[in-house]
Amino acid sequence: MRILVVGSGAREHALAWKIRQSPQVREIYCAPGNAGIAALAECVPIPADAIGDLAGFAQLMKIDLTVVGPELPLSLGLADELVRRGLPVFGATRAAAEIESSKAFAKEFMTRNKIPTASYEIAATAEQARAILRRHSDRYPIVLKADGLAAGKGVFVAADAGEAERAVESLLVEKRFGAAGERVVIEECLEGREVSFFALTDGQVALPLATCQDYKRLRDGDAGPNTGGMGGYCPSTLLDAGAAREIMETIVVPTVRALGEEGRTYRGVLYAGLMLTRSGPKVLEFNARFGDPEAELILARLEGDLVPALQATLAARLEDIRLAWRAPCSVCVVLASEGYPEKPVTGRTIDGLDAGAADGVVVFHAATALKDGLLRTAGGRVLTVTAVGSTFAQAARRSYAAARRIRFPGRQFRTDIAADALGSEEV
């Protein structure tokens, strides 16, 4: 088989790494890829949002399966264009991916299909938003979200009226997020613990994949600004088998069924960001693809060949797939650039990558490039150091030992990843 992976981050590196292990796969291409992916695949300089160019390349090269990593090409209709050309693709159609690309659509969809989520209202102007906030002046904290894709930066949790007004100014007056912020979802702030829940679905059958805990804040103790994710662990310690069944029965299966009934048949990975509240799990948001760093955590643990599961998803044969795990636990630590997430400094030389190699550890590249024969930083999140283990303690020790051996000027990382899974144990 010839496989094309679309994207350039650690998620795509993990996908290429896992796909490369399949005996069915002869060639892998990645568009556009990065320096780490280049060791596994032929990187093609086509941006992930260049839909026509990507589809043309897949057609020219007779690609047997395209695997789409990021949300943007899905929201732009890459899967639709590949299907139109008769080419197999693992990734949601544009209509199905709207469950991620429009938070307003997702909230309305969940409401009409009785899928548990926070109460909300939608505003298209600053005046409408202020009127909604006045009506709910006794409900702080309150959450304001840009409707469209904003690279994980379009969510504001306002503790009081002043913070809410600043969010309204940013979203609807200054238009900080452009078209993504033309509408704003204003919703109640749910209380509880967050968890990420993943399932494969072929549009009919939903197969639970794994749960994860990720850490969004930059610094230890969940301090500092939100990021794309500074690490995580898998599986979540917050869910038992009964809770996982409840999520499948009340959220995942009804979502897949309702999307199909509305003409938006969903094939791919469904990622539900959930809040575990006192009244049960509720959806914070849906994503139409693997998460990052969750993909690294899941794929590091997954036993055997991933490709048959991808193929079964497209062929509506998921009932034939049985997943197995090669390790009970995984932990990953993200090494980020100085200045991340606001203004990451790039071009710094990375040392010690070979020293980071160890039993049970894989280092996935998120933003790296080769320049003048040296490996350099090329973005905010640079590397995801991922380890498996028989316990969380073992996986965390492996991940941190490798992470500390990898160096570049200004390197920053959290030192408390998986601490809540370890209890009183030291990492």
C-alpha cells in the first residue's frame, strides 16, 4: 500500500510511525511533514490546507489511503474532494467535521438530539453578547467561545463581568479571530474534571479507542496561559468501565446515529472533550480527528497493525475489529520553545536527541527542521517525549528521563505531568 499522511506535527509523526509498522505498507508520504517524519516517510512540500494540490498528488501517486491529521483540511473539504476522485480517505467529510469547525452548529446539534452539554446562547454582535451577559449576571464564571476554528485559542473563561467584556471586545469588536469569531457561543461554565474520550466510527458502529488526560496550561499546577497541550497520560484514571459505557450510550453512539440521520455520515475518529459533572458526563466540545498530544499517547500503547482498523472504518466493517494494547499506560511530556505560546523563539539547535532514546520511549517531532545540517526548533511545541510502562510511575520516569537529556536554548516543559495519576509517588 501507498499511504499519504496529511499534517506536520507530532500527531502526524505518531500516525506515520504506527502506519510504518504495518506489513501492508510499502511507501509512506507526508504533506508537508517535518524533520522527524522524514525518517519514516517521503515529505512532500504541500501545505495541509492546499486541498486541490493534496488531492491531485494523491491521484497522481495512486495513493491507496490518505490519513488526515489536522482539523483545517477536514473543515475545508479534503475528504470530500478525495472521495469525489474515488480515493480512499480516513477523515470526516466537511459536513461531518462541522461538529468541530462550528461550535454553534455543535451546540444546536447536541440540543436537538438530547446529547448532554452546557446550556448556551449564541451572539452575532457585541450588543447581542452584552445583552446575554446582562441576563446571566449571576452566573459567573461564564464561557465565551469563537464559533469557528481558532487553533485552540478562541475560548475565554470569564470570572466576572470585566473579563467577559474584554472577551467580547476581543471576539466581536477587534475581530481577533477573523471569520472564526463572527459568532460567539456563550455557555455555562461546567464544574468537574475534564477527560478526553476517543472512538473510531464507520458511520454505523462506534468502537471505543482510549481515554486520555491532557494538560493545557503552560506551567506546573495548571498555571500560565492555555496551550495546544503540554503533555498527558493514557488511559484516564477518572473513568471506570461503567462510566465509559455510559459515555458510549449517552454521547458517542447517539452522536454518530444523529449525524447519519442528518445526512452527515461520520467515518473516522470522534474525539469528545468531556466534563465529568455531578449529574454525569457532558460534552465540552467535539473534535473530528485525533488530538495532539493524545494521538501520541494512544498510538504508543496500541498493539499490532493500525491499518486494518483504518480500512474497516472506511468499509463499514468496524464490528470485525478488536483492539489490543501492548502496554497498560503511557505518559508524554512536551518540550516547548522559549516564548511559547505567545511568541515562540525558533531556529534553536536541538541536542541530545539520540541520548533521549531509551527502552519504551519514542520522541515524536512536533515542530523541527533541518538547517545547515543541524536539527532546529521550528515552532512552539517542538518535541513530544512519549513513554509506555506497566505503571504510570514507570512511564512517567521513562518520559522525564528522556526529556531531560534533550536540550535546546530556552527549552521549557512541565514537571508535573501524570502527577494526579501517581498519587504521592514522585516522578
